[in-house]
Amino acid sequence: MSRPPVPKNGWLAHYSELVAAWTRWGANREDAEDATHDAIVRVLEKEVGSLVNSRAYLHRSVHNRLIDGHRQSRVLDVVSFDELDEAEHPVLTDPDAQARTEELLASLKIALTDLPLKCRQVFLWHRLEGYSQKEIAEKLGISVNMVEKYMIRAIRHLRKQLQNHAPH
């Protein structure tokens, strides 16, 4: 004799609905699941018990998370150095240029070694070797979404670590 299904309460009652709704609206399933998970974790960590409409709050949170993810993926247009015309190559003519370049390279190497192995591997394969995110996902046996997360993590880390080298 089987038991009747237990009714879902709280955030669990909205999980499947949120994932299905945002998948229908165009997000891929993994992104919808990740955004839903992040929204629910945020609610649980902050212990927001006084929400008037938890369903609406979660829908808005997932929506905002998906928008943020989309914006982050559009932040950097990467153009290979080889694809630039010679006139577009950066040229430094001041006397300190060589020293600054060497210092930047040393800082970049340190920042890259600070990254976890898979995160560093994903970054190097994508940016230096030219592998697509899908190819990297297949090589490492992880989802494309995870590859994207590793890339975002690596870029944020490098941006933070190398901010002192940005032109003023």
C-alpha cells in the first residue's frame, strides 16, 4: 500500500514551478535551476520569514539572477590578438613599458596560480587555447553552466588581483 504524496510547503512548493516557468521563457534548464537554487539559498540564509508573497519574491529573484547572468556573459567581447590589425596592436613607447609589462605578467601568473585547478584550466583553455565552453565541458565531464561559472569566477578573481595594473 503506497502512501499519499506529502504536500510541498514553503520554497519547495515553488521550485518546480520556477524552473519550468523560466525554462519556458527561454532560459536553459541548468540556468533556471541555478538561478532558482541561488534565490532559495538567499531566502534561507537570510531567514526571511515575513515574506507576504514568497512565490512572487522567488519569481522576481530568479528573474533578476537570470538577467545578471545574461549581463555578465555579455560584459567582455574577446577578440584574439591575432585577429587585430597591426595598427590596433597596443604599443607602449615610454621607457617604463617593459618593466610594467614584466610586472603585469608576474602578477598574472600569481593570480592564475591562486585559482582552483579546474577554474584555471577552464580559463586557460577558453582564453588561450580557444576551446568553446561546450568543448571544455565535454573534456572535463561537467555542464556548460559549470564552465560558465568557472569563467566568471576566474575573470572576477583576475580583475580583482590585477586592478593595480589598470591604467589610471
